[in-house]
Amino acid sequence: GDSVTQMEGPVTLSEEAFLTINCTYTATGYPSLFWYVQYPGEGLQLLLKATKADDKGSNKGFEATYRKETTSFHLEKGSVQVSDSAVYFCALKLLRGGSEKLVFGKGTKLTVNP
Amino acid sequence: DTAVSQTPKYLVTQMGNDKSIKCEQNLGHDTMYWYKQDSKKFLKIMFSYNNKELIINETVPNRFSPKSPDKAHLNLHINSLELGDSAVYFCASSRGGVDIQYFGAGTRLSVL
């Protein structure tokens, strides 16, 4: 079935390091793709999205490019900050039986040390 | 003001009990959701409501009964709690589609 696979965490980086969190998907067609972020003690919030192949979503210095050839939507940031410490969830949008829903990956916990 | 608020934040209870989790959103959204995040961190949709009508019910045991008294509230009642119900439950809301959802901070349910 339709699913999202994220790299296993946790990921620990030093401040200003380069970040990549891998995400691949399995789906029929070309679903919209998302990255959500959950900061400590808070609910998830949308970080960025892409709706079609080759689209690049970006926000707060984070970027992800929709690659249909590799069915991937990897999250990247050139220089992470301590404030980026959070859990990151990759997701895709499904349409089933006339209803839409988001299917999330397991989440990848990122810790950035000063 | 918190946009999506859930209460309680933590819930510890015995097997067999009945409990409720409340959710309220002050964003004026028309769609609300309940998700379950299990111990392996998978976040899965349980229910969605649009304008107080049930839209999605994802093969959830009928011990779980959502109730939406109005567009701003979606409560989750769980009967006869089981050990496997231990998880973090998230409420969320959106307007006009599922893309941009606003989540509450979660309710950690522990069934002993």
C-alpha cells in the first residue's frame, strides 16, 4: 500500500552542520508530499510541501525536492541551529474513496548541539 | 491563545476503564482529526470530521467513539481501555483540505 519511509533516527549534529533526512515513498501516481516538524512539547506543524514532480518546497532554510524518478523527498538544510532540534515527519497525501488523508512516516528525531 | 488544545496532556488509567480526551480549536477550521502515535512512532489517522460529520474512520475498534458537538470541538471517548491503547493521541484541524493541518501538543495515554 501507500507508505512513507524515513531514515532511522535519532540524528545528532553540531551547530552549522549540513542536514539531510531521507524520505522515500510508495504510492500510486504522484501524490503531494510534505514535511512536518514537531518541536519539543508542541504539536506538529507544516514545514514545507511540494505538489508535483521537480517542485522544491522551502521554508526556514529547509528545502526538499520532489523526485519522481527516485520517489524521494529528502529534507536538507545547509547549516542547522540548536533551535532546529525537533522531530521531522515526511508525509504524502492520499485520495481514497473520495476522502483525502495524510500518511506519515515514523518521524526522525534531530538533536543539534552547540 | 493555543490554536489547537487537547486535554488532558497526560492520562494514566487502569485496563477496562472508560476515558475521554477533549480537543478544541479556535482557528475557525471546518475539519478536525484524531491521530494515534504508537510506541514505534508511527502516526496514523483514526478519524476525521468535516462540519461535524464523520468523513474518515480508519478501521478503529468501535471502543473508540469520536464526538463532535460543534465545528470547534472533537472529543475522543474510549471504552474498556486495553494495554494496546497506550499511545500518544493527537488532535488536528484544517480548513478546506488536509494539506495544512494544525496539531495539538498530544495526549499521552498510559493504560496499566
